[in-house]
Amino acid sequence: MRFDWAGLQAAIRDQVVGFVRRMCAEHPDEHIYGAAVHEFYAESGGTIAWTLVGVASEERLTAAAPDALDAQVLRWSPADWPWQLDPGAAEEEWASRLETAATAGDGRQWDTVHERYLRTAAKACRAARKQLVADGIVGRDFVVVAMDEAWELIPLSLTRAQVRKHFPELDAEQREADRLAAMPPEQQVAELVAIVESHSSPLPSEQAVQWLRALGGLAVPAALARLDGSPDKWLWAKLLADIGIASAEVSDALERTMTNQHLGEPDRSWAAAALSRLGRMDLVVKRLDSIPPGVAAQGFAAPYTSFRDHGAHGPLDYAPLESALAVCPDRHPAVSEQLAPGRGLCSIGPDEAGTALAALASALPVVRRHALLVLFDAPLNAEQRRHYTARLKHLSQDDPDPLVREAAATLGG
């Protein structure tokens, strides 16, 4: 089924244009400086909600925030703007069609459809401004901006000059990114490591870490060096896990960090988690006598938490955890606590659903409960959903473990 992306863009454009026209007509004495498409809410593999449209004027901004610093914050905080437009029936219909397109084929296209939706919204903002200026409704200083939580859509919906004027911090960030991109990769690594540790660059540290992750093997030597020399060892252990190269050198360095009794437990826990992420949970088991119980528990749990969703990771596999707990069954309660509802569990894709469904029959309660929880929001086909629903009902009534029964009853209720 082909989706009407041009029609979607026109629908967003027309909604913005219509609302700005109405606000200008209702408030002719106010200088309306901008409109924003905002509140981009979506649930991976399922819901894609329609956005809100906000409109603001200089006069309302001054009244709400007479202090200059407050006004600067409020100027591009569309959730706090005075005029908001909720989606109507037509927009809700578009959202429904988007969800249908995104979840077709067992949800394998969800990420692709959602990403295109975001880019379409940014293009619609450009089109809305162009039409409003051409019709003489607003002046050329007026902007329409798509504002997602991470501000990634702002540069897509504005010109570079508009970004420089209204969002100077984003412009400085882009100029720094352009400077780094012109360097050879090896030099990029050195600069990015410095940015991560200095926190003084226009480029956010989080973005520098993502860039290092994308450089992959080129960043491993620097990450290993910082794992030895940095006070923030946890950060470099996490980066090594995200890069996903399980060389002997990497494993040895993480094992040394995990067992270093002079370090704090957080650093050691991240090293244990990284080892397990890299497929070396056996090293955590091997060194149980050298690490605190909390470090071991986080190491055992790591491949099944949201930590594994960052960067490279292998497919869902409960075998390492089952093997580890077979050696040390007394650790089951601590691992169960790490993988409790609300603790931030991994998200699974269509190719992992079969593994999780099979795990509903695991001998370990922690595995059964984890599978129940991650399958609830997973993209399942009709047959898998029927199987899951049946197992949910069975486990809520007959599972011998009270925590599994409680989780199943909550999900099924």
C-alpha cells in the first residue's frame, strides 16, 4: 500500500496556515512572530499521534515573561504559548492512516515511516511559511518551525539564516560539527574525546559520544586509553559496549575495571554490563568472588535492559543469563530486581519476538517475566499476538512464581 505523503504534507501545511490566518484575524493589533508544530508523540512499533500547532505574539510573550531571560526561554517554548490548535477529525484520520502504514508487515517499516513523517512535518512548516508570506498574512520575519524534543527538526524546517537568528546555539553546534567533519577520522576521534571530557564545546557531549560510536573501531583505542586514564570510566565502558567490538583487548580492559577494588561500584558495574553486552557474561560469572553483588547483578541484567538498545547489539538471547543463574542461583532475586517492571527494559524487534515467546516457558521466573514485559509492546503478527495473549492468561493464573503472576495479571488487565 502506497502512502500519500504529499497529501500528508498538505494537511499539515493547511492546518498551520488556517490557524495562523485565524489568529491574525482575531488579534490584528498583535505582532505574531511564529508558529510551531510540536508535541511529536509516538510509541515505537505502534502509536503515532498528531501534533499540536502553537502560535505566539510579541505582546503575549512580553506579558507572560517581562524578564528578558524568561522571555528568551519562553520565546521558543511552544507548549507555553497562548494559542494552541488540537487535531480535528481530519487530522486524527491522517494519524490513523500513518499508524496503519507504520505497523503493516509486522511493524518492520515503523521506524522508516515514522522518520519520513517527521521530515514531512518539517517540509510542511517551510511550505506553510511560504504560503503565509506570499498571501501577505505575515511579514518575512515570521517563521514556522517543527519542534521535536531533541530539536532535530528545527534545522530541517528553517533556513540556515533563520536558525542563526532564532536558535544561535544550534547554529554554533552545526558550525562545530562542520569543522569536525572536515578532519580526517583519526583527528576527529581525538577532538571528540576532548569534547566529551571538557563539556566546553558548542557540540553537546552526548552528540560527541554518538559520533564516536559511529566511528566504530577507529574509536576503540581512544576509548580503551580513557578507560584506564579517565575518572569517568563508566562512560568509556559504555561506549565500548555500544561500539560492539568484543576483542580480547577490550574484554581484558573491561575485566580489569570490573575487578578493580579501588574504583567505585558505578564504574565497576558499567564495566560488568559492557562485558555482558559484548557477549562475555562468562567473565562476570568467573569473577564473582572479586566483585560486589550489585556489580554482578547489573552485569547479568545488562543485555536485557534499555542499555542494550544503544549502539550495536546482538539478537535477544536468554541463554547467557540462564547459564549464569544455573551456576549461581542465589543471584536470581538481585537480577529479578534489576529487571523489574519500570526499570527500563530493552525493546525488541520483529525478529526477536520468537525468542521472547519461547522464553515464556523458561524454567527461570526472571526470564518468563522479562519476556512477558518486552512482548507487550513488541510488533507481533496476528498468530504471535494470539499465542502471547493465551500465555498471558495462563501465566496470570497458574505460574508458580508470584512476581510472574502479578506481571501477567497487570498486563492482561
